[in-house]
Amino acid sequence: MRNRQETFALRTEASIWQRPIPVAAIILLALAIHGPLLVMQLPATTSYDANLHIFFASHYAHHWFNPWNEKWFAGFSQTTYPPLAHQWIALLSYVVGLAEAFMLVQLAAVVLLAVGAYRFAKLWVNERAASYAGVLAVFAGSIAFLVYSAGQLPTTLSASLYFLALPYFYSWCISASWRSLLKGVALALAAASAHHVTLIFGSVLFAAPVLWLAWYDGRENERPGAPILGRGLVFAAIAAVGVGVVLLPYWIAIIRHPIEQMPIPHASRSNFLMNWVYGMNYFIVPYGALILALPFIVIKGASNPRLRVLLLAFWVTFLIALGGTTPVPRWIFGRAFEILTYERFTLWATVLALPIVGLLVAHVIDRFPGLGAIGVSTAAIASLALAMGWLYWSPFRTSSSLNVDSVVAFLNRDGHDQYRYLTLGFGNALPKVSTYAAANSVDGEYNSARLLPEMTRYGAAQLTNAKFFGVAGMDSLRAMLLHANHYGLKFIFVHDPFYEPLLVFGGWRQVESYDSGAITVWSKDDAPPARTISSDAVPAPWEGWMWGLLPMGSSFLAILFAWLLVEPRRVQVEPRRAHEGATLPRETPERVYASEVRS
């Protein structure tokens, strides 16, 4: 038997300030910071979309293989939104309940995003800088903003899975490892099953720089570039076919009913320079102390050939995240500019910047060991604190904390669930009513699934917030009230007196009130029981079976591959000039491993 192991010069012992942070410590830090906040169920009371995703999950908990949901818009298909995050909530809800299950899945997404940022950074920079990137991801304002203010669980979960898949994509391109191919594709399918916008836009912004990096490292090590690019295309082709199959009901729904409704205004499309509140909400708070690092990101990224494409990807994503502040997003997306929201691009830009920011942190700590560590820690904590404090300082207020128990009790008694209902002034508390009430509504919070003409013909979102959309919102509400008998709309719950004169004029009468008159119940005496509204958007039974099996199956497959397909044991190599950051040794294009130990 023959032992073979390459030897390398040992560096002098590094101080505690110069050692990489173990990934286990990054995970524990994420659990320690975000675990208590999620145990308190903070997103359920402070975020815009958390209750929306809990509502989607509640449907799967009761109708796993039937994505047609009659509780909103007189019926809509949940195949219009990838289901993985919602199905995991539904699965866990059998054990801990819906709200608690949401928090568990959100916590998993935050932890995986920190690990994904670390593993993604390792492709570009040394181990130490990458570990700093992973730690900074825990404190990033953009992550806190999406979790606790926006409540966009599918976005954070999908991004984390994509960033976890990218190192396998790189490894496959460089070394043709079939293990990396299987794990990378499985993670990519799971990521696509969590969020469609990340699939369509984010995956290109993430994967293209990594493919270029594989080609660059291969060229540096005198490997032909054509096979590397060819393997990248093979990976993309397999993933595209897989996504086409796994999300086939989604593609059918989009082709059958493309989004052609009137554009609905959103603050993330605004010019942040013209409104300081929007600039604070979508720029200052999400980026936090990262804004101070922007000059270094540009200078370091531009001066290092290996980082230039990463800088380009960050810069494009950064400009898109500015919404209407620059014309770039409108040039890129055309009419789709009026459909997308741009806070998720801020998250992607943050993670793309973290490898270079990790180099900055390493440089600061090397130059000022104790003081530098304190300064960096203070900046990271301040970024998170600003995002959390903004939940209470912001002029934007959600209604997620509204107590709707009386409304749910009313709808679940005396046969009231035979009729449809509407809420006015409930805002983001509407999904809470819909989750636990047996009755159905003509309103809803998921704009892309709306098919009712009373809503799609006007540039307004929810009827419950009609007044905030001006003439468009009130015209949409009047049209719905005019056709109340057609939809079996008998009950309206009002949490804003602004709407009461309109109801009185339309012949509605108040029948009950709750919470000292804060919520009033209005009824239309001649409204018939609700009937099923026929729609060609109802998914076929086979679509329901695919929807119930394949997306969740892709996540189980990713877990199985990660558990079973262990890479061969290798000797870790300290890259040459690691203290300089991103430059890699010609002998180690795969970034962190050298020759296998064999006997």
C-alpha cells in the first residue's frame, strides 16, 4: 500500500482575531439571534406577508392535493405560487400548529441563508473572509427587513437554497463530480419550488458569475474552457427540465391566465431620492452599515480580476433594487417593471456583496486587531438594530396584530358560512380571518391570482384597503358592492368608519359590533347564499397530484443527497496568498481541496 499526500508550508500560528469562524458557530449565532425573535412570533404581528403565507399553508394542511382555494376571490388556484415553503408549514403544523410552523420554517431559512452566504463566499475568497461573510449575513438588515417587516418567507428560503446549490454547480463545472451534479440540481429544484421570482431572475444573477468563475479558475490552471462551459450548460439544461416538470401546474396556470390586470402601485418602485421615507424603508434600513462599505466593494472588486464579475452581478442587482430611482429596472423588465416588487433584490445584492465585505472585515481586523473587531461587531449589530427599530419608528403600519376572533366566531356560527364576506379596514389581518373562518371571501391579498373583473379592471390591490388606492380603489369596491347578490356577499366587517356612509347609502345595515364598536358587522338582507363561480382556472386532478408530490419531493431529495452523497475525503489546502483575499493558487482551482488521501 502507498500513502500519498501533498505537503505545504505551514504558516505561523494565527492569533484569535485571524482565525476563520467555524460554520457551527455561524449556525449557533443565527439561532441565538433570530430564534428568540421568531419564538415570540414577531413576523405574525409586524410583517405584511407572514399571515398570507400562513393562509396558503392552511389550505395545504386541509387539502394537500387540491390547490383550488375557494376562500379568496370566489376561488383561485394556488398553483400560481410555488408551494414548497407553504407545504413545509402545513406538514409541521400537524405537530406544532400553523403559526409555530411558520416560525420554524422561517428560522430554518435564516440559518440556511447564513450557511449559503458562507459557502458562496468560499468560492470567491479565503476561508476566513468567507466566515465573516456568513456572520454578517446573520446581522444583515436586508434579511431582517424581509423576515420581520415584509414577511417574505418564500424569498428567503429560495435564496438560501440557491446559494447552497452554487458551490455544487461550481464543483461540477470544474471537476465533473456526479455527486455535485445531483446535489446541485436537487437544491436548485427545491429553490425553484419555493419562489418563482427568485427562479426567474435571481438564479441568473447568481449562477452566471459562478459559471464565469469556474471558467476563469480552469483557465488559470491550464484547463480547457470548453468542457467547463459545456458542463455548466448541461447543469442548466437538467435543472431547466426538472423545473419544467416540478412546476408544470404553475406554467400551465401562467400560460392560461397571464397577468394582464391593471398595474398596482408599490412603494418599492418609487424614486427613493424624492421620498425620504421610501428611501429609508427600502435603502437605508436594508443595507445598514453595508452602505459604508460600498466604496471598498467597488475598488476591491474592480482591482481584482477574479472578483470583477461578482462586482458586476452585485452592481446590476443593486441598481435593480433601487426601483424607480434609476431607469435601469424599467429598461431591463419593460412592462414587467410594474408587476415586480424590488425589496428582494436588496437581499440578493447583499449576499452578492458579502464575499468582498468579508475581505474588508479581515483587513480591518488585521490592521486593528481588537479595536477593529469591536468596530465591525458594532456596525453589524447596529444594522440589525436599525432594521428591528424601524418596525416601530416607520410610518408604515400593518394591521396584522388586529384581534379577529370575534369575526371568525361570527362566520363560523348560525350558517353564516353559506354566504361570502368582505372586510374593510382590516389590512393584513384579512388572511387571519380567512385562515380560521369557514366562510369564503370575494377579497384576498394575493394580487396575481385575481380573476374577478371587479378587481382586475382597476389599479387597486385589496378591497379591504380600497381607500388607500384613491379613485381606483373606491371604484373597485363600488363595483363589488353593486354585484353583491351575484357573489352571495352578505356580510361586511368594518374596522374603519370611513366606509360606513358608503354601506348605508348602498342599503346595508349594521347588525353587530365588537371591541367597543371598533369592528362593526353589516348585512345585506336580500343576498342569496353563495354559489360556486365557474372558472377555467381550476386545476385538473392530475395537476393537484403533481403539485402535492413533486415540489415537496424535490426538497426531500435534496436532503437525501446531502446526507448520503458524501464527497471523498480530501486534504484541505491553504490557498497561496490567502492573506491577500481572493487570489487562488494555480494548483487548486476547486478552491479549498487538494489531492485525495489514498492508501
